[in-house]
Amino acid sequence: MNKIRLTSLLILSPLAFIQCSSEKSISPNILIAIGDDISWPHMSAYGYTFVRTPGFDRVAREGILFNNAYIPNAKSAPSRACLLTGGNSWQLEEAGNHVPFFPPKFRTFFESLKAQGYYTGCTAKGWAPGVALDSSGKAKELTGTPFNKNKTVPPASGISHNYYAANFEDFLNSGKPGKPFCFRYGSTEPHRKYEYGSGVKKG
């Protein structure tokens, strides 16, 4: 795997963090991680003791941890549209609805970064649910090229077979050395059916 220096963390709302180089650079690498239905207290970085999140805690400790961050829409697809465009849901027309049609006139920051020479991609959930087409009717990649080839055996039902880390590694290895990247990891695990006793079964 390519060695990358990622040294600071921004936690945006309960859902996301952006990690990028803290060195003065015109084109920092950007990693965005979003988990559906993760609430802000449910990370040990915020003092929660029932669930341990050492990876998040380390990045929060070595970077920036937000204690007050908000999204203008509590629904999943509209909040993702807000994050990706920088607009409020009431400004995004159909994209401000749940399971919407994403108007082709709105451009995501992934699309803008790609136009500026960034290598862009995502694994698992990028923008969804809904339909996103360009003006010619072709599907738009609102969060870059999908990387979902690698699969793993999950520890419980309802957990994705998507091997997130391996797909991120594929993304890194397929990019051009030295080219800045923006990658989105869209976890689906918190937003799932619960398998009773799965935690005890796995120790």
C-alpha cells in the first residue's frame, strides 16, 4: 500500500470525518468516512464507554475533534447532498428530498476536485438513495469511481460483505503516484437489522 501522510482530522456532524495533510499544500489528500446512523456520543473519543473506537480516538486525539457540528437536514440522502454540494437542502431542489432525482446542474466537490486534477473514488455508499444522471442521461459518479470488488466474511448478518480497507488499497494503488486524491468510505453497518446475540457469539 502506498505510504500517505494524513495528519489532521475534522469530525463533521455525528456522521463524518475528513482527514487531510496539515502541511501547507495546494492539493492535500482527503479521506471522508461516513457511517449511517452513528450518533455523536457513540464513539469513545466523546467519552462513551460501552463501545471502543480506538482508530477514531487516535485521529481525534492527533487532529481536531468537533463538539458542535450540524447538518441542515436530518434525512440521509438530503444530508449527503448538502455535504457533497455545500448547499442547504432547500437550495438543492429535488436533491433535498429522500430517494430523489439529483439535478444534473448541481456539482459535487468530488466532481470539482476531479476537474482540478484529483483522483476521486469511493467504497460502499457514495450518494444514495436516488438517481443521479448528467444532462445526456448517463449516470453521474457524484463521489468518484466506485471501488467495491473486494469482499470479506462479516461477523454478523446485516453487516456488509464489502472489504472497505482492501477497496481503499485498490484505489490508492490504481492512482498515479504523487497525484492528490479524495476518497469516500461510506459505511452501512450502523444502519442495519440487529442479529440478537451476535456480540456474545463473537466474544
